[in-house]
Amino acid sequence: MLKFATSGLKEVELLDAMCGTGKTHNLFKFIAHNPQEHYLYITPMLSEVSTRPAEELAKFPECGVVFEEPTGEGYRTKGDHLIVR
């Protein structure tokens, strides 16, 4: 795992491992057990954004975590949807 941080900015962790090693499952397990934090889930496959978070978080129903996919609706861009709060 690589960790990136610049003075005054939040830490970013990059997780890279072989397929099938449990990266996604363990990521969402961590998110489920730390719901007070905010996370940005980035994946190269659009299908992973639309279905995987809901599937993984359903394994931890007690966590109350809600996954929000930006649509850009009501905002200038999808990026604005994430930033403007």
C-alpha cells in the first residue's frame, strides 16, 4: 500500500494487489467499520461504481453507510457534485 500526504492535506492511500486477493471486500469492510469518515472510491470500470459498493455494503447492514454516486444533476459538473457541500 502506498500512502501520499502533503503538508496540510489529507492522506491518500493507494491499494494495489493481484485480482481476487480481497482488496474491494476489505476496503468496504474498513468503510463499514469507520462510517464517520468520508471516502472517495475510484475505479477504472464504471460498472464497479454502479453495483459493487451496494453489494459489498449489503454485507454490513448495521454500518448505515450510504454510497453516493455523483450525477452532476443540479451542479455544473460531476466534480462539483462531490466538492460543493
